[in-house]
Amino acid sequence: MSALIDGIKGNRFAVFGRAGMDLFADPVGVKSEDADTFHADLGGSSANICAGLVKLGSQAALITSVSDDAVGRFCLNKLAQYGVDTSYVRVIGGEYRMSLAVYESRIENFQNVIYRNGAVDFQVTEEDMDKIDYSKFSAAISAGTVFASEPSRSATFRAFDNARKAGLPVIFDIDYRPYSWPSPEVAAEVLSRAGEASDLIVGNDEEFGFMAGGIEKGFAKAQELASKPGRIVIYKMGEKGAVTLVDGQEIETGIFPVTAVKPNGAGDSFMAGLLASIAAGSALKEAVMRGSACASIVVSKPGCAPAMPTTPELDAFLACHPGPTT
């Protein structure tokens, strides 16, 4: 585990996966179909993780491809505004398009409409991955969506190999989105392969259950993955908190209850908070708690990237918020 923790403490992250545009309805509570106003900001799971990391004092570079159009440029501009390194983002012309999410700030009957036709982020290649200077980074992060289609799938497995050769630990957020995949069977096989190639795996009970072939088998799958020496597996259970599996231990942690205005963005914020906290010297259990606090902060505000907390905001939340549920 020391190599994994040392890599995270290096605090320089290469992040693989998509950026996109989020359009979220205003004001809080209004349905998308009834809204007159939408706010635009950065979205996409990997881009959100990058924004969350940088806000918490880490360095992050996004490795992806974007469309050569107004929406692609919007996403590049937003990444730059958040302080994310875009030197490994390739701009692609033609009919490929950015991912677009249209959602609202409400919990009841929450709607998130995602447009992923001809997704440009699936066009990253093995050649793109071979151009990266891995010595600039201390750890690699990927969200599972990159594995849903080619050439991105093969390219990201190539990046995992390159990262390992360079001595970088691999961090994997399962992030299963059924709409991106050709079939559940392909997804289960490929995501399991990605998990086997990773040093830190984060997912929820449904995602581990999916990899195992049934939600009732999910925790056993997490335990099986965690049996590899040096690997950490974090099994999230929503309102029931999380179990961190490491070196034969099962560390249980709760959540910080908040009044949520939306359900999305929590996982990306959790990952950013977890990693930035380990990098800043927190013990593993405390880092999981700080990640949980980041998730609670994000679901209590509109938007995803703009809702990610800074370190002072996270510390202030923890100082004034009652302790986590048990």
C-alpha cells in the first residue's frame, strides 16, 4: 500500500476521461421543462474530478479529446479557469461532439438528460497515451466510462500499462453508466479487467454488484479485489456510508447529512476529497470522511464543478457540521 499512498502524496494526477458541458435549470426546484434559465458550467466525471482536485490544492491534468467547436472551446476555457492542465487535450474536427448533460436542482423526480451521440472523448488513441510524459505525474486516475467504447478502451488500458511502467499507481472510479455501453455483459467483463489492473478502486454497491453479476454479490466482489496486497477498495453504500477494505481490515464510515438539492456530482467530489486529503497527510479513514463531506457539499448546491469545495470551505463545513452518521 505504501507505493499507492506515496503516489497519491505526490499530488500530481493524470486523469483520463471526459469533459462535457452541464446545463442546469435555475432556480433550485424548477423542472427542466419549466425553466426559463439554465446555467452552463463544466461537467463530465473526469473533468469534475480534476476541478475538485485543483480546488483542494492538488495538480491535475485531463487527458481527453474535445470537439473543434464552440462547446469544445467552452469546456477548454472552463478547465483553464479551474486551473486544470489541458496540455494533453487533443482537439478533433468533424462530427464528433462533446458530452452534454441537462439537469435540474431537485431531488424529487430528478431528471438528467445526457447527450452522448458521437462522443468525442471516445476518440482518444493509444498514440495519445504514448505522448504523455508520465514522469510529470505521481498517480493516474480513470473513470469507468472511458472503457465503454473504442478506441478509448484500448487507449486507456495502454495508459494503465504506461503508468505502471513509470511507477505510478492506478486509481479507478467504476462509474458505470449503462447508456454508454454496447451491453451489460461487455461492461461487466471490461470493468472487471480495469479493476484488476488498478491499485485503488472506488465504486458503489450497485457498481460492484454489477461487476459481480448481482447486487447481492457486490460486497464479496469488493472483498475479492481487496485481497490483493497493497490494494485499497472503497465500497460506497449511499446513505449507509462506506466500507474501506485494505490489508484485511474493513473500515466503516458514515455520511454527513445535508439538505440535498440534487443527487449528481457526489462521486466525483468524493474522489477528489479522498485523494487531496491523503495527499495533504490525512490518515485513510479521515480522508474517506473528508471525501464524504465533499460529496455532501456538492449535493447541497447547484451544479457539479462549481459546487466542488475549496480546502477552506471543506474545513469550515467540517467545523460546523455535526459528525457523520454511524
